[in-house]
Amino acid sequence: MPPMIRIATLANGRFREPAGNLLTSLKKSGNDFHLTIYCDDEMTFDGLRGPRCDLVHLPEILRLGPKRAKLTAFAAATRTGSVLFLDADAIVVDNLEEFWGGPEILGCPDTLEYCRFIADPEHPWPLAPSLRNTRYINSGAFFAPAETAEFFEEVHLASLDDEVWRRYSWATLDENFCRLYKFDGSLDDNHFLCAFLNLRDQPVGLLDPTAFGWRGFLKDGRLQVYRVGQSLLNVHTHRPLKLVIFAGVQQTPELLNSLPAEIARLIAERTDHVVQQQSTAALATLEGRLHMLREECRRLGDLPPQPPTLRGTMGKLLIMVVRRLLSWYMPRLDRICTGLVDVIDGLRGVVRGLHDEQLALRDEIRISRLERDHLLHDRMNALEARVQTLWDRRST
């Protein structure tokens, strides 16, 4: 029997729709779960409340900001037992049993290679330069066992101190980098939590980032998955993606609509999102107008409504006389209009077929490009390893 997974997330009003998508994806992914949403306004999220979802008002969201308030939510969630913490815009697409259970924190490793403003990833806290980085995970998705409640309480209390918060949440003091990357130099809750993981030598178990981490879905702006049936498989490992994490980008309807059609439809099946490709919307509008035109052709020659007055009655008699005089003309006009509508309908069918073929071809091209890029990446890594080996031999 699968375990009942306790899940917690934090969201303010801006994340009402993504939080709803998270809840729906949990319901549709085959997981036995209970979700707690720590929010700034329960009325905004009231529609999500139910047997499998609780709401907890967290005033720190407004007082400290949602990122810093996450440390408060971490502590509150672990006080009542083991918990899997997910970002509010995460989407669950498969079973999460591998992400649940055990005596240590579980998360996906982050090597900080995309944080180019960090000069030394081994010492990424410039205001605590002696702190060495030996364990760094992405806080958008991690498991915290009940045994770590005391640790998360310590982290929470430390986060309330402005000086301590700045010391362990700032990743760079370089103003040029801050202007370039448009941020204040802080990596917020993620950097702060990982600083304390290292300060306290907290044991951390690492999971496959291509199955549970942000690298498994989008990396360098490129899609990392292709669809097979009801699963999303990684183009490199061909293992199923379990969890969609949007790190560095925000889950928006525009982003979801921009995905390849087959993947967008699977995401829509797992969430409340309605896929609305621009070309699909245009075809739907055309079909609606075609239906209205067909109805107009069907009513061609019908008597218009008339008021129950003498003028209305006389007008009706006059129209009937005119219709009688044009009896030779109306059937021909009806056939012409109906024929034109049928021709347009046939063209619509051709356009629909071409549209579907275009979407399928676009998906094939994207998958081919991803596979090519990964093959090239593997070959470059192998070549670099050979060059390094040759260099090492020459040096010795």
C-alpha cells in the first residue's frame, strides 16, 4: 500500500492559480497525499480547501516577504511530522514514493554552475567566507523527516535575525553582477537553508535531479523531456520525470501554452490549465463563424418576425407576394450559398489536418534537436576527458 505523503507549500495571492494546479496534479498523479498551503490570505485560497487540503494563515509572508517566510513554513510543517515541501508552482506528473521516507533530508543536488555571479562555488557565502559548501540542494522540492524538526526550528529562528539572514542568504556583493542579473545579491531561502545544512553537518540524501529537480524539465531554456503515453521521459536518461519544478522561471499560462502540443496537453490533463495554442484558437474561431454562416444559409428566405399590428400584417402579406414572385430564384440562391459553405468547410478540414501535422512535426524537430544537443554534449565531455587524460600522462 503506497504511503500517505504529507506535502506543504507556501503561496501568496500571486500564486493562487499555480497552487490550484499543484493540488489538481497531486489528485491526478496517483499519490495518496494531504496538502497544507501556508498562505497570506485564507479567503483567496478558500476554493482549494477540502478533505485533502488545509489552509494555514502565515502572517510572516506579509511581514518578511514570501521567500524569507519559507523558513517559518519549514519549521511549522516539521513540527507535526515528516513533510515533503514543494514550491507552489510545482506540478506532480508521477508517483512520489521515492521522495518520501527515511531518516535524513532528501533533495536534488545543485552545483551552482548557473549562478555565474558566484565566484567560488565551494565557498558561496561571501559574508561567511570560511563556510565550505559540501551539500547544496534546491529548496523547491525536498523531504524533511520528523527527526529534523529541531534543526528547522533553529533555521527559522536564525532567519528572523536581519544580520544572520544577510550573512547566509547573500551570494554576491558585486554591484555589477546585481545590475546584470537584476537582483539584490541574495538567493534567499535556498542559500540560507543550505548554509545551515553545512554549518550543522546535516545529513542529506541526494535524488536524481532529472527526475525530481528543475533540470529535469527546463534547462538553459531548453525542454528536457519528450512524451511517451502518459509519461514525460528525459531525453538523456530516458527515465520518467516525476515532478516539474520551475526554477528561474515562473509557471504562467503563457509558458505552459508555449510548450510542444503533446507535452502541453499532458500538463493540462494533470492540472486545471486549459491549453490554448494561438493557431488552435484561430481555428476554433473559424469553425464557430462557419457554423453561424451555415445557420444563416438555412434561414435564407424565411419570414422575419413581425409585430401583431395592422402594419405588421400588411408587411407580411407583401413579403409573401414577393417570395411568390421570386420562387424560381430562391432555390438557386440557396444551392449557391450552401455550396459555398460546403467548400469553405472542406478547406477548413484541410487546414485542420495541416495544422495537426505542423504541430506533430514541430514536436519531432524539438525532440531531435534535444537529442542532438545531448549527444553533442556527451561527445564533448568524452573528448575533454580524453584530452585531460592525455595531458595528465604527459605531465607525469
